Amino acid sequence: MNRSVRLCSFGLLLAALAVPALAQNPGEQVYRMKCAMCHGADGLATTPVAKMMSVPSFRSPVVMKMTEAEMIAITNNGKGKMPAFKGKLTDAQVEQVVAYIRKLQR
């Protein structure tokens, strides 16, 4: 009986630890892998790389006024020092990242 209680508890613990990983949306996953190094985890561009490369914050007025289509084009084609991600990310991934960036702007 004791052993089955421990196994059940262990299983519940593993399930609880897995929930945050499952809750993370695909756009956030791609953002963390491809974008956060320069733009920062919060999109405020306060990382050393962002400062060195003059990366704008996603909350800057210029970026806030951009349409989704403009953001998708910049992500696909690059702009200034930002590399192009066309061929490296699928169209769906780019759209998911842009949607996640919109969440960071709130």
C-alpha cells in the first residue's frame, strides 16, 4: 500500500511539472529560441546585445504602430542587423511569434 501511494504521488508530481511546459504556446517557444537573445525575454530590448545593436523595444511607439503584416515581413526578410528567418521558420511559426510579440506589448 505504501509503495503504491508513493508511486501515485510521484506520478502526480511528474504531471504537475509537465503542465508548464505544455502550457507554453508555440510562438513563445520559438521566441525564446530565436528572438529572446536580442529582444529580451520580455521584449523590452534591455539585453546587452540589444543595447549594442540598438534593438528597439516592442513597446516603442514605432513597433506598436506596426501591423502584423509588417512584423511578419520583417521577421521573414530581416531588417537592419536583424537576420532574415525565411526558410528557417515556417509561415505558421512566424505568425505564432508575431502573435506572442503582441502579447508582450500589453
